[in-house]
Amino acid sequence: MGSLIILIAMFALLWVLLIRPQRTKQQKQQQLISSVAAGDEILTVGGLYGIVQEIDEEDDLIVEVAEGIHVRIARRAVASVVKPEDEEEDELEEDDGDVVDAEEPPVLEVEPERETRDLVTVSGDDAEPEAPRRGLFRRRG
């Protein structure tokens, strides 16, 4: 009887920690994919940003990835829809960095030179590779 209770408790824990969150994530992704419309800026699973131009008769998306370049992608390849607010926040975060004056070139810090060693040149019989290694570089015919 005790092992049955432990088994049920393990299944309930598995359900709460793994299965339920995964289903919720899948439902949100399905809603996102179904809500994509013409004019939305999207990010594909492959990492391409583009603007949806139209939805064709096979329910695929025609996406403009660059000016005049259109790509047909499957709806399921949409990773996310990029919101205009997200772009503004990204620009604000990038602007928080140090401002470099365009007239003055940036100053590069140079590391002090490290101690160098002289190269030793080997001549004569010592210059050839060892016999076992020589077989690795032969052509096979």
C-alpha cells in the first residue's frame, strides 16, 4: 500500500514539474503562431528577422527579410513576434553605453610584449617525421 502511494506521488510530481508547464508552453506557441498576420515583424526558428507580407493559400508566410527579398516559410518556423516596444527598449539599452566622439579615434590599449623564444632549426635526418607518422600522410590509391 505504501509503495502505491509513493508511485502516485511521483506521478503527480512529474505532472506538476514537467508535463503541465510543457503543455502551457505549447499552447502559448500555438496561439502566437495562429495570431501572426501581415505586417508583423517576426523572428524565425533559424534566426531570420523579417516582416510578414502575406499569408498564401497553403497557410505559409511570405516574409520580406531584406528590401525586395521575399521568403516563403512555414508558420511553425516562427519563433516569436517582435513587438515595436521591444525594439525601442533594445535601442535604449544600447544607448546606455559609453559615447565615443566620432572625431577622435578610440585609443587601443596594447599589452606589453611577452618574452619570445628563439626557434630551433633542425636539419639533416632529424628533420623528417618519425616513421609511424609518415604513413598518415601517404596518398591512398
